[in-house]
Amino acid sequence: MEKTIIIGAGINGLLLGALLANDGIHVTILEKNSFPGGRAFVYERGGYSMDYGVHLTRFGQKSALAKIMKRIGADVTFRKLGASYVVKENGEKLLFPTSPSGIFSSKMFTFSEKIRLISLLVKIKKGTFNNGFMDVSLEKWMTRTGITGGIRMYLELLSASAMVCPFVEITSSGEMFRNLHKVFSTGHSAEYLECGWKPVYESLARAIEKNGVIQYGTKADSVIIRNGKACGVTAGKKKFMADTVVINAPVQHLFRMLPKKLFDKKYVAQCENLVPTSGIFFDIALKKRIADCDGLLYTYNPITYGLITSNLCNELAPEGRQLLTMFYPTSIDDVRNTSMRKYRKQELWRAIKRYFPDIDDCILWKRESSLTMIDGAQININQTDDKRPGPVVPVVSNLYLVGDSIAAPGAGGDVGNESVLETYAAMTGITF
Ligand SMILES: Cc1cc2nc3c(=O)[nH]c(=O)nc-3n(C[C@H](O)[C@H](O)[C@H](O)COP(=O)(O)OP(=O)(O)OC[C@H]3O[C@@H](n4cnc5c(N)ncnc54)[C@H](O)[C@@H]3O)c2cc1C
């Protein structure tokens, strides 16, 4: 039986493993942690089931995640978000529109801006901007097009949330237009898994274990390469042999497992220098209910956003209690710098209080995470789909990559889920 080793039980290593096991390939997944999910792990404490930050899935039922789960016979369903809002620095709360009627009722725009925005979104839906614009920053595009006022604020908020890049001077406008085109043409935006992430991991483990194994607490040290071909992995004193090896770790960490000298310097630099998205998350377990809203809660100046996850999936918090997650996307430098990190955390805290001034009295416990890597790749003008490493590793045969830092369509986590389809196609020749 053909054997594949996957290094990493992140969501994308597991999705790929489940597809391969489903095809009758023997799959061994080596995971250094004692739990699945990598950056999308689920933390359970005192009846709360907490994602690492918010884990929304772009395009819901039309996502690569849904497609793959269906293929392995473990369909998933999603919950659409409810009304979203933005609170400005002066405390003014506005409806953040997610539909044409929302645009007309929101006070975010003047009347002429409403007409202009609708016409812009119609063009995006038609795919007018789907080709080109990849190297044009959103800032440049907005300046050229004369976008100001409410529309500018709207696009800045979308850049920060849909693209996880609040820096419009580098966000790729072409990538963002493609992303929005998919939202409008599928009718699905960011949605939440109806039963949370835990059942997804359970289904994937079941699918893999039918024809393989997930070995937790096993850190892969290096890929064994013989005659230019990957044929196994060393982990401590153990050797695991296989016909094919897949690395699910982010490409920035690739050369911890592969000898740099085998590869072109450009390829090494492309992997090592890839800029991830970064920021600060507060995940808050609340001892009482603070609000019924089930949409995104944005703030502007600074741009932060989040939601009460347990309002989308009741099982995530004990009865009468809630789970709130808020995110402040920042630069990697801010996260690395002690005083900036502290300052950004204070800003995020003040932003949360724009919505919930009395939140201090409702907190049971909270987790603060300052993360240098949220998504493997920031979708900026220097790192568009075509500029990231592909699923096939050069020079070494039978060696593949999967995950959210490689070349695949989309932004944020859906890059990773889409990469599973790309890697699976490269390995098996099968597309679906
Ligand atoms: C706080 C937070 C919030 C997020 N919110 C969203 C969201 O709302 N929507 C969205 O789409 N995306 C979101 N993301 C991004 C999403 O989590 C990632 O895109 C996704 O989890 C990446 O999965 P992956 O499998 O590609 O990589 P990873 O999760 O990084 O998985 C790699 C796995 O490999 C393992 N590993 C690494 N090296 C070794 C080794 N040497 N040996 C063995 N194992 C190894 C790691 O432990 C890990 O389990 C968020 C991320 C974070 C951190």
C-alpha cells in the first residue's frame, strides 16, 4: 500500500490526510503537539469551548473546507452572521452593511456615496476587476479612483477583516476584488461552523484512522532525502519511511527540516521572508450574557473586530454565559516590540469598551494572545498568490507542501483550505 507521511496535524494537514486516507493511501501524521488543529486548535475550560481567536470560514457552504468535508462523507453546515456594526472613535455606532438594503439604511455613507458604492459592488460582482490590479495597493487604487469618506472607511474595514491586512498601502486590491467577487457570486461571506470546530477534528481523525494514524507528541526533525527523493522523516531516534512526504508547517519554518544547501537561494528567501499576518486577540469567558448580537463588531480608529461566538453556536459556553473574541490586526513589528504590544493591548481594551463599557464586571477569565503569525501569508502586493511557493517542492521529488502560506487563492485561512485542493491535485492528479 502506498504510504504518505504528513508533518503537522494543523487543519490543512488533517484535511489532506483525510482525503488521501479516503483514497486508500496509508497516512501517518506526525504532530509535535498533543492535540490537533495547530493555529486553529480548540481550548476547553470550565464548559467553554474556545477557538484560538475567532475561526470564521470565508464562503461557508461554498468553501474549500465544506467541499473537502463533503468528499470524505462528513458534511458540515455553517451559520451566517447577523447584523454587523462599527463604532467610531467618537462613540457613534453605525450599521456595517452586508447587503444592498444595508447600504441604503446605514448612516456610514452620504446618499451619493451609497449610489457610488452600489455601482462599485455591481462591477466587483460582475468580475470587472478580477484580472490585473494584483500589484496595485488598495490605497493607490482608492486614490486613483477618488474614493473617500464612508466608502474609504468601508473598504479599509474590509481590508482589515476579509484580507486580515489593515495596511491599505500594501493590501493587494486585485486579491481583495477577487475575494469580494467570490462573496457576491456565491452569496456566502465569512460564516461560523454550526457546531464549532471540535466535531470537524473528530471527523477528520476518524477518516484518517480508517487508513492511518496520527502520532501526537512527535516532532519531525528532518526529511530523509535519498537520490533527490523524499523517502521518510526522522523524529528523535525514530525513522518513519514512506513513498511521499508532505510538510504542513508554515514555509517560514521549512528549512528547520530541509537542508538549505540543496535549494536555490531565491526559493529559500521566498519561504523564509514571507510576511505573515499578526495581531492581538482577547478571548473572554463571560459569566453572564452581555448582548444578543451575532454579527461582527468593528471599531474604527483603531480598526479592531470580533464577535460573541457563543451567540452563533450555543454549545461554546455554559447556559447563561457567553464567549467574546476581539481581534486587533497589527504589524509583526508591533507584536515583537514590548512597549508597542502593551500599547496595542490597551487600545484593544478601550475598543472593546466602546461596545461594552461595563465588561469588567462580567469577565470570568480571559486569554490574551499576541501573535506574530495568524495567517501564514499577508496578502500584500509582494505576496500575491502567484508570488508564493507552490505545493510541489523544487529539486526534491515526492515532497509537497500544504498550508496557509503557500500559493492558493483567497486570503487568511481559506488560502490553507484551498491549498489542500492544490496539493491533493499535484499528488494524485485528481481535481474535484
Ligand atoms: C488567533 C487566530 C485566529 C484566526 N482566525 C481565523 C479566521 O477567523 N478565519 C480563518 O480562515 N483563519 C483564521 N486563522 C488562520 C487559521 O488558523 C490558519 O490559516 C490555519 O489554522 C492554518 O492551518 P495549517 O494547517 O495550514 O497550519 P498550522 O495550524 O500552523 O499547522 C501546522 C501544524 O504542524 C505542526 N508542526 C510544525 N512543525 C512540526 C514538526 N517539526 N513536527 C511535527 N509537527 C509540526 C504544528 O504544531 C501544527 O499543528 C486564525 C489564526 C489564529 C492564530
